[in-house]
Amino acid sequence: MIEEKNQPLRSIEELGEFALIDHLTKAFKTTRNETLKGIGDDAALLEMGDQKTVISTDMLVEGIHFNLSYMPMRHLGYKAVVVNLSDICAMNARPTHVTVSISVSNRFTLEALEAFYKGVQDACEAYKVDLVGGDTTASLKGMTISVTAIGKVNEDKVVYRNGAKENDLLVVSGDLGGAYLGFQVLERERQVFEANPKHQPDLEPYHYIVQRQLKPEARLDIVELLEALEVTPSAMIDISDGLSSEALHLHKESEVGVVIYEEKLPIDPTVITVSDEFGLNPTTTVLNGGEDYELLFSISQEDYPKIKANPNLTVIGHIAEKAKGAQLVLRSGEQSELKAQGWTSF
Amino acid sequence: MIEEKNQPLRSIEELGEFALIDHLTKAFKTTRNETLKGIGDDAALLEMGDQKTVISTDMLVEGIHFNLSYMPMRHLGYKAVVVNLSDICAMNARPTHVTVSISVSNRFTLEALEAFYKGVQDACEAYKVDLVGGDTTASLKGMTISVTAIGKVNEDKVVYRNGAKENDLLVVSGDLGGAYLGFQVLERERQVFEANPKHQPDLEPYHYIVQRQLKPEARLDIVELLEALEVTPSAMIDISDGLSSEALHLHKESEVGVVIYEEKLPIDPTVITVSDEFGLNPTTTVLNGGEDYELLFSISQEDYPKIKANPNLTVIGHIAEKAKGAQLVLRSGEQSELKAQGWTSF
């Protein structure tokens, strides 16, 4: 799926390091006024002006964070950038620049790397950020991606994880659990395909959740919406490791209790039906499934009228006294302690 | 050499991802006024003020860029940071912040990662930069390191690769070829050790060049010296891939000719004797050996009196008309075209 079958593929050796970087990044034009110098020197030069600078970095490893048997290279390039932009958004900031470094073994063709960089470019265009640096190097085995994202924010608008206050409302954007189930569906299809290579998967019923897995978006639109609504959250985090894990971060960093109501959780109908298909409780999917890249944040109760009509935002609970811990109130009325499943690759 | 033999070693699984990051970075204190928020949120927040921001990133892959059989983890952490700071210095800028991400397989012990981060910390302290982010993740095999460095520079002081002018003098800091020979010595000792594990290497005669390989420095002191001397280079690059390769970058980016005199090349006596030992021409070592992280730059002739007495700086040639290409003038008076060996890992 990453290769055009009718063309001779080119090996990376043909180009060499410097020509490879030039080749892969020549289609990138810088578009931001702050970019005084982009790719091509020892470093990039940026004009950061009077706003504060936000910086975030993530590393993605083949076989740990992605599987190339169902993740097309172009989607991978897009997603690698987006997961970093999501961290910038989680600071209530706007992303402006990224650097993208990859190491690949010589089993990767030039066409595969071109597709990866096309995805990087798609993300740069969609979010109006400039690619201003990176490194393209060899590896003995597999692919590793490292992205650093930079953004800007006014100091009075920056939102950390540690500002949640008792009686604040807990809000989440979009709906949850889809990306995790999309991964489950793709993994199941991969196994079926390995057993029977003639198998033709029908992913149409799973379109929404597969998209959530393969092409997630950073909620820059929510950062912009909150500004338009004149709402500054008291604390915010992006949901990369699952709602439970992120709620526990707010609990720990803000030193407050967190109460979430099961009946309030925003779930797409596909997530309910496919959870059933996999024998999963949809609530478990929502709490522990990662990679949705939605925003979880707390707001003052007096801001509630500003957000209540918005279909992108759901109040799922509230901030309580610290002794309350992190609780889920079940539909039955019972309470259960939130536990992080999170990421356990080691 | 990366393990203390008398202590029980701890596996990474014992800690888990979040605790691992906390554990490895807890000894890092932010020291710079610009660091409004360091590690521990979705992103770091930096105050960049009225200077311009410089950003550079590099990826280092085990088996390609480093070999853990003779590179101690603490040195590796130091070097991974320094090679990025060197890029910032090559813009005539001062480094201020770094992010460090690593992926490691479960053959790495916690003690090894602690040693790596101790080296990162050594570099942060030596160069007065703050570690403000990073990612620590699993890999299926081996170790990959990605570092992003940020720095500051006044717009009128920034130096690109493309500003060299005809008749400018070409200057290099320090001496060249040592890091490459240090690598050759370490590689030879590794092979001897593999053949005979009882072999006790005597590296004392090679101390200088082994240090150049294992613990390179970024020439921030040269950036500071140039400012004190009131010299702003017209073009500058750091020497990571060898003098020839970098001179060719200046030739290409500045669209000028570059003439280097063999007799002017700064060589440490150890580099001459060890080149002999390996049957190498010392000039070839100097031209093609990489990883010295010295600075190569061009200055106006009128600045010559300001730099001529400084033992850290050597005039090795001049900038000529473009048609001249990139030439080495041999001791014999003959001219030979400079060729890049550079990096050929693919």
C-alpha cells in the first residue's frame, strides 16, 4: 500500500544523505512570517516576537507505536506530526513549526520516504506550520521517527496540567475510544490476511474508527473555539494514553480529586457496536483506549453557559477535593476508582 | 563499562514509562530565566524575548553513529547534546535549551539510562542549557537518540552558510582529524579485545584523540571570542563530516570558490604519529575525518588583525571566485580538487 507497483523503485543509496534530505524536503515551502531561515543550514532561525514559545517532542518506533503492515507511510507522516501538534494545543497554544527526523533501514525505498514526507507536508499545510529542520539517517533495523513541535501562546492564556480547582467542570472534546478500536480492527484484518492472503477486507463499516486510528487530528479548532468563547481552561491535557490515564495526570499535577460520570462519556455509535463485536465494555474502551488526541480540560463553573451548547464539547464530570482521588461514577450510581492502563511497551 | 558490576541492576519494566521519565530527569533543575515551564507538562514554555530563536535537531542510531562497546553511556549522553549545540554555535548563536528523546530495547538497564542522562546533565551544566522536554520509549532493538537544541542570536549577528565573499579569509578553530583517529583506535582495540578478552588496552598514548572522539565539545567559546573580538563571520559551518565536506557546503551555498592550503592545516602531533601508525596521510585524516565539531568560517580580510594572534584560530585559506571550485593547494604547490567523503551509512 506504500508503493506504486508499476514503477521501478529507487533505493536510498542512489542519492546519499545530503541529496536525500534535499530531495525529500524540496517541496516544503515556508509560509510563516516568523520563519527567517528554514531547512538547509546548521539550524533554523525563527522570529518568536513577544509571545511565549512552547516546545514538545515525541518519538515513534516501528513495532512499538506503529505497524507498517496497515499504516500507510503517508498517514504515518501525517500522524507523527499531528501527535506533537496535539501536545502544543494541550498548552492552549498554536503550533507554528516542526522538525522531523527519521532513521530507516535500507529496506525502505525512496518512494516510501517520499510518501512519508508527503504526509508530513499534508499536516504542515492543514495546520499552517512550517517544517524547519530534521535529520534523515540510516538504521540497522526498522524505522524511528522523532518530531519536535514549537508553538506560541500569550502568557496569560497558557494552560498547564496543574491549574484545576475544586468545583471546576471537567470537559472533553469530540468522542473517545474510536482510535483504539480502529487499531483492533486493523490488527484483526492483518491476522486474517496473514492466514489467507486472498482475503479482501471490508473496512467500510469501520470507516470512522479506522480513520480515527490512521488519521487523527490535533484539536487546534478547540483552542481557537475556546478563545472565541473567551474561555481559558484552568488545566488541560491531550488524550494520548486514554481518558483514565490523563484524568489521573490532572489529579496528580493539580492535586485535586477528579470525578467522571459514566453516563456522560461521549461515545460514537460505531464505538458501541464494535466494542460489542470485540467483547469489550464500551466504557472500558473509552477509559483506556488511547490515541484519540482529544483535549481534556477543566473550566470554571461560571464559564459553563459559554460552552454548553457546543456539540464538540461534553461536560463529563467535575473537580473535587483532593481526598476524593480519581473516581468513576457508574450508571448504577456505584463509584469505582480510575486506573491507568496507559502505555506498557517495556 | 556501562554497568557497575557489584550492584543488582534494575530493569526498566520495574518503573513503567511515566515513572521512568520522572526518575531520569528529576535531577535536572532549570537554571535559565527564559524557562517558564520545563519537563512535566504536554510541552515546555519558553520566554524568547526580542532575540531570534535558532533550532537544530539530530538523530543518533546505535550501530550507525555510535557503538556501545566502547562508548560509555555517560559520554554518549554528553556527546548527543554537544553535537546539537555545535549546530547552534555554527549559526553564531548561543544555545539555551535542549530536548532529548531516546528509544531503547529492554536489554538496557536502568543504570545504563541513568548514566546516559548523567552525561546529558553534564553537558547541560557545561553549556548552561536547560533540558526542557523529551520522550523515553521502548524499541524492539538497539538505541536511538534524538536531540533538539534551541538557541538565541541577535538578527545582525546570525551567520549562515551562504554569506562567504570573494577574498574573505577561511578560518578554522582548534585542530582537526583527532576524533576520526580516536574512533580508529577504539575500533582496533575492540577487535583485539574480541579476539583476546584478556587483552588490557593501553590507551594512554592515544588520550587526546580518544577524548576528541568520546567527549567532543561545541565551540561556544569561539562564538563568545568572536563577539569579544568584534568579528562577525560572513559564513560559518561546524565540522561534523570532515573539512572537505564542510568546505564544499560553503562553496555550494555561498556560490564562491574555496582554496585551502595543506601547509596551513592545524594538526595535533598525535594526529600525525597515529596517522602514520594506521598508514594514513595526516592531510587525508584532517580533510575527511569527521566529528571534530570545530567551526569553519570566513571573515573579511580587514578583520585579520583581530584574530591573527589567537592560538584557537588558524587561517587555512581564502574564498575565491566561484569558477575556482574547491581546491586544496598541496605543499608541492600542486592543486587538487576537494572531494567530500562524508557520511555514507546508507
